[in-house]
Amino acid sequence: MQFLFDGISEAFLLLVSGDREFLRIVATSVELALVSTMLAGIGGVPLGLFLAVSSFRGKAVIERMLETLLALPTVLIGLLGYAFLSRQGPLGGFSLLYTKSAVIIGQTALIVPLIATMTHSSLRMVGARYRRAMAALGADDLQVMTGLLREGKEALAAALLAGFGRVFSEVGIAMMLGGNIAGETRTITTAIALETARGEFALGIALGIVLLLVSLLLALSASFLRRRA
């Protein structure tokens, strides 16, 4: 157990010393998670809003598909992304494999269903009542959707936080599509896997502490937003 205690003490030294490699890995993880969440929000929020306020044939099928995609393993998305982005794949000519762009594409695909489902679930509860009230005031569909987004802003923020947390702690896509390249695509989770395999526990533990703190902060923020909503 001595190696574990030594690793923990060295990890705290890394946290307070501002080690350059440590900070670069954390910054890369935050960058990839932020961009992925923003792109997924652009696609997922409108989709969830549309499902919340619309009624059409096949809506139940789309809802079941989104719920199914929530449980999709990250390694499967990584495998599909690799097949599309490798040189033999249909998008191989863009040379995206083992770049930040590839990781962002995979992580965005991972959380679009999550954000869409959470948006739909949150807005559906108030959507029908709000739509009737707005219609009685003479509002058109665009005004109804805009007002509904304003009323459900806390729930939407919680959905985006959940998406950020999902990709921030994700490892399969980042490893398969990013290649765990030092200074480029190495994230907190892929670095933890690498350093543990190499027997370098200090950096892995320090990164694990950051991951735990971020996860705790996201959970507290999402809980606060849900209570307000």
C-alpha cells in the first residue's frame, strides 16, 4: 500500500505546483467537452423542443430511438467513427482521425440523444399547458417555442450540464478517435488509463481528483437547476 500513499502525496504536489503536462491535459479535456456540448446543444435542444410541442405520426418511434441511443456504448460510437474517418472510410480523405475534430464528432454524436431526451422530458411537462395559454393570447408557433424555451431555461441548462459531464468523463471515443496523442488529444480519462498502465500513479491520481471534483460540481449545479425548474 506504500506505493498508493506515495502516489497520493505526489498527486497533491502536482495539483499545487501547476505542472505543465497536467494543465495541458485538463485544458484539452475541458476544450473538447465544451465544444462537443455546444454542438450537441445546437442539435439536441431544437429536437427535444420539437418533440415536446408537436404531435405527429411516428413521434413515439423517434422517442424510443432516442431512449435506446442513451444506452449506446461509447466504444461502439468510437468503432463507427473509426470506420467512417479512417483512410478506407467514406470520410478518410479529410484526414480527421486522431485529431481533436474526430473526438468532437464522436462525443457530439454521443450526447445529442441525451440532451434531446432531457429537453423533451423537461419541456413536455409544461408544454401543453403553456401552449394553450399562449394560443389563447394569439401567439404563433414560433412565439410559443420561444416562450417555452424561456420558461424552461433552468431545465435546458441542466441538460447541457449533463451532456458536458458525460463527455468530460468519457474514455472510449477519446481513445479510439483521438489516439491519446500527448499535447493534442490526450484527455484526463485517456491519460489516467495510460499512466496507470505505465505504473505512474501520481499523475493518474491527480487527474482522477480533478475528474471527481468536476463531476461533483456538475452534479451540484444540475441539482440546483432542477430545484429551480
